[in-house]
Amino acid sequence: MITIGIVGTGMLGEAVGLHLMDVGYKVIVFNRTKEKTRKLKEKGAKVAETPKQVAENSDVVITVVKDANAVRDVIFGEKGIMEGKHNGMCIADMSTVNPNATKEISKQVTENDVDYMEIPVMGGPNVAIKGKLVIMASGKKEIFEKCKPLFESIAEQSIYLGETGTAHSIKLAMNLQIAMLALALSEGITLTKKAGFDPEIFLKILNSTYFKTGMSEGKAYKMVDENVEPTFTLANLKKDLDTINDAAESFDSELPMAKIARKIYADATDAGFGDLDYTGIISYIRKLSKK
């Protein structure tokens, strides 16, 4: 069984690592904050002191970090992954980053004789721990096929999308949907409640129609009570909205609603709601309604 390295053990990276050990993989991990590797260590993962050490001991290194700058740092920085490169090693980036940055990073990695795949996912840590993510993969087809058994251990679907940059473009489009759905549900619930009715009536009607979503059938009921355990923070979705808008600008694409969503999530983060689940945007909407 090959050894998998994970650089970045936040909520998603931790859950992926725990699941990989459940299905028999050896795992070595690195995180700048050591406490975030504790559960993995207790489960049997080896904890590295640097990304370089992860690379030296891994067949595939999965990066799950904040943004493109963080990806560059853990790969090319001092004691980074590239300093520990070896024959047959592959870097698979699970972060959410600008597709333009991904193309640059991939080019630099592959020019140094290391394989590179982008593998952003849909699904949070509660899904990752069960191996039920959806992987969107881009890069060389032969590398995808080589890594496919690993990807199928992580995800219930592994979808190959073609050339580098494609997967992260689709990931950004997906996260834009998430932001919009959370805003729409927040305002629908708030409107219904301010009108003097039980918001669950709104959700019951919504979920009996064509317009229902997984979010409206699941998290929305907890949103009514503003009691959602964070699986992906509001601040992280704000960061992704920054990336979405930056990418849209580079593509000469006008996304007016994405700009509005970016401002709302930025204002909510500035107001102290950033550590909530992304659906905690309802708490910020309700705060505005009480003015």
C-alpha cells in the first residue's frame, strides 16, 4: 500500500487523512499548527516537521491549504515539498484556488519532473470522513489513471475533466452556487419569520417543489435556529468569493451577483461571523434586519 502525505490538516485535510487510514493507507501529515495533527497522530499517522519531510516519505502528497499563495509556499518554499521530491512522486492539490495560479504552479512542478494533479472536491469533512466526496480532477490523463485507486478511496465519484485549470474553474462555479443558495435561504427564512410565520412552513413548501436543494432539505432546518456545526466556515467561503471574483475579472467576465455576495460575506466576516458555518450568514442577515 502506498503512503499518502497530507500537507494542511484543517477540517477537510484531517477528515481525508482519518478516512485513508480507515481503509488501510499509511499517512504522513504536516500542519503549521501541530494541534491540528493530534487526531491523525492518535489514529496512527506520522507527523512530519516540514512539507519536505512529508514528500520524502510519500508516494502522493495531497495539499489542502488556504489559497494559491499557501500552495506555492508549501511546494516551493524553504523545506517545501519540492525539496523532498523523488522519482514517481505526485502532488495532488485539493485546495480551492484560482485556475490561472494552478496552471502556473503545475507548469513549475512538472518542469521539475514531478507529476501534478488538481483535485478540488465537493463535500465537507462530514462527507470526507466516510469517503463520499466528489473529486474533480484535471491534469494529465495518465496521471489521473495512475492515481485513480487513491481517488476512489477518497471519493464516491472521481471525475476527470481534462487539462489543468478546468477542475478549479468548475470548483469556483460550484462554490458560487453554495454562496448564493445560503444567501437565498437566509433571506427566505428571515422574510418568513419577520412576516410572523414559522419558517419551517416556507421550507416545507420549498422542498415540495422543483426548487428544492440538498441545502434546503438539510442545513436549512438548522439555519432556522442558527445552530449549524461548522463544516466550512463563513470566512473560508468569503475567501473563495474573492478568488471567484478575481478569476472572473481575469477571464473578462462580469458576475454582478458574485460581487454582491462577496461584499455581504466580507461584511459578515468583518462583523465577527467568520468562524461560523457558511450558512451562518443567516445570523448576519438577521442582525441587519433588527436595525
